Amino acid sequence: MARRSARSFVPLALLVALLVVGLNTWFAVAAVRSLLQSESWLAHTWEVMGQNSSIMAEVTTAESATRGFLITGSQPLLEPYQAVEGSLGGDIQRLKSLTADNPVQQRNSVDLRVLAANRMGVLRQVIEARKTLGFAGAQAVASQGRGAREMEKLRAVSMAMGNEERRLLVKRANQARHDGVTALFAVSLACVMDLLMIAFVTYYFVHERTLRLASEDDAERLAVARAEAERSAEEVRVLNAQLELRVRERTAELEATNRELEAFSYSVSHDLRAPLRTIDGFSLALEEDYAEAVDGPGRDYIRRVRAGVQRMGQLIDSLLQLSRITRVELACEPIDVGAIAQHVADTLQEENAARMLHFQIVSGPHAFADPKLVQVALENLLGNAVKFTGKQPHADISFGWDPESSAWRVSDNGAGFDMQYAHKLFNAFNRLHGDKDFKGSGIGLATVARVVRRHGGRIWADSAVDHGATFWFTLG
């Protein structure tokens, strides 16, 4: 009777197992879908902010072109204005479409369209006055101050839209973090429940096999027990295979999300180049063609503008390099890390011939890694050592294998840093020194960390202020 009851319990147990697995799968899929939706809203918010900034950049470009035409009367200088006049309406309409879900932004976009049209109308009056009345007439129209007032109103509306999107960005980022935690919890819970179910099934069948071996004496019953045990093992293997398949599917979904975020970062960085080129080009034109028409402080302002634009370009280049390192396929092969370090050191020595640089490069064991990415990492590490020893009369920089730590080591006698901020070292744009003391983009160590992690290694550092720094890293 007890054996019959146990057998009748098996279908019920399997039904419960299927229900539990199904509920776990549904919960995990719902959590991942919510995470993907949150990431999509984050990307949408960044797109709105970028479109808003692009519109203001277009109006500024048109304003700069009009001023250039007002000063010189040269018709080719109006080409940027004409390009903006043709595209501005469509860009504002796209911004309105992007914010169709937000009534506040819809009202702001209407105000933005009206103010932008007013500002372009004022610029058109100045251009027509320059063509018909000459420089003095155009200057009289421009000096009425209406254009400046319209531009201030336009900036205020654009700033209001930016503030609204930044508020939404904070809200949606918090939601994305919450959804990420929920998704992680859901996947973990599903894995734990599946493992418990597998353990229960395994325990049940092992227990059945033990009872049968204890109660059955003849060979036939023993053979039946073995067959039961084998079927149980097969069911466990099937459940394990299903669990592995679900884990792979969820991992693929998360990897797809990461690739979408990387592509978005690359697109944003790439699209920033056009307005930067415009600003740098017109600043260079002012610096070269109108240097005599501008006083000393004005020329200094122009130089500062160009320096800021060029620094922004360097930051974009560094960000794109970081993005490329994430996407590039690894081409691993046996390499001599010390030889690559020596090559990088020789290049740095040539580039800093006026400084007293002393490199000590000691070869270590060969590594199985991508030589191009390893060179990028060493260029950043040794380049940082050269930069942060810039205030030392004699810079001592060493590279070699540390047997005690089983890692490669880069040391210098430079400025060092406070170890309480060490957790910020390998994050992009987190700098521990001011830009006035040491120029840089804040991307170098983040790039090194990305290279090391892609090889399955780790990186850490030790330092003290004004007593140099040491970085260790492994490659798997």
C-alpha cells in the first residue's frame, strides 16, 4: 500500500516541478523585459537631450555665420546659415516627436519652434540689411538688441527642456538600476529553485532505489531497481540541460543589452564631432583672419575656445578607443610582454627627449594574449608614469615580472595618489589630480582595466602622495 502511494505521488511531484519551473521562467523573463524597457527609456532620454543640444548648436552656428557675413560681406560665409535654415524646422519637429509622451516638453517644443523662427528671422533681417544697406545699416539693425533677447528666451526654453530631461534621466536611471536588481534576483531565484527541484528529484529517486534494493532480494528486482535509477539519472541530466539552456538564453539577452548600450555610446560620441569641427573651424578663422580686429583679451578668449574644443575632441577620441577595445575580437598568441614594454619605453624616450627619463625594463615570462591590446595597455600605464613624474628632475620608471604577486608591475617615483581614492582609479573620467597639474582625459586607466578584464586578468595599485605609484596586472 505504501509503495502504491509513493508511485501515485510521482506524477503529482512532476506536475508541481513543471509549475515551479514555469513560474520561475515567467518571472525571470518579465524581469529581463522590464530591464530592457528601462534601458530603452534611458537611451530615448539621451537622444532627446542630444537633439535639444543639436538644435541650439545649429542656431549658434547660424548666428556665427551671420556675424561673419556682417563683418566681411563674404557670401560663402552664409553657407552654414543656409544649411541651418533648411534643416532647423525638421530637427525641431523630430524633437517634438521624440517628446510626444511628455506634455511639458510638447509645450516647450512649441515655444522652441516659435523662438527659433524669431531668432532666424532677426538673422535674416541682418543679412538683408548687410546686402542692401552695407555694414553700417546691418550694424544698426543688429544693435537694436532684439536678436539677443530672442536668443536669451531660446536658451531659457532649451535649458528648461534639458532640465526636464535630466530629471527624467535620474528617474529612469534609478528605475533601470531597480529593474537590474530585480532581474538579477529573478534569475538567481530561478536557478536556486531549479537546483532545489533537481536535488529533490534526485533525492526522491535515490531514496526509491535504496528502498527497492533493501526490499527486493532476487536478481530480477535488482535489475528493475537499476533501470529505475538509470532513468532517474537521465531525468536529472535532462533537467540540467534545460537549466543550462535557460542560463545561456538569459546570458545572451544581457549581452545583447550591453552591445546596444555600447553602440549607443559610440553613436553619441561620433555625433559630437560635427559641432566641434564647426566651432574649431570658425574659431580658427577668427584667430587667423581677424586677429588685428580683436584686442588682446579677445584673442585670448578665442585661444581658450579652441583649446576647449580640442580637449573635447581628445576626450571623444579616448572614449571611442575605450569603446573599440570593448568590441574588438581578441587575437591571442604567445607574446613577450617585456619586448612590447621596451618598444613603448623607446617611443616615450624619443617623445620626451628633453627630460631625464630612466626606464628599467626587465623581461618576464611569455603570455598568451592579444599583442595589440597589450600594447595599448602598456602605452597608457607607462605614459601615465612619464606624465606623473613630470615634476621630478630625474624620473625613474620600471617594468617587470613580480614573482611574489605572479603579475607584471609598473612603478614610478612620481606624484602618487591617496589610496582612499583608489576605488576610482579604473573608472572613466575619474581623475585624482587636477587638469592644471597633469593634463589628461581620465580614460587611460579605464582602458587598461578593460584590456585586462577582457583577458580574464585583474589590475590593482599601491601608492602614497609624492612617493610614486605601482600598478600590478595579470593577463588570465
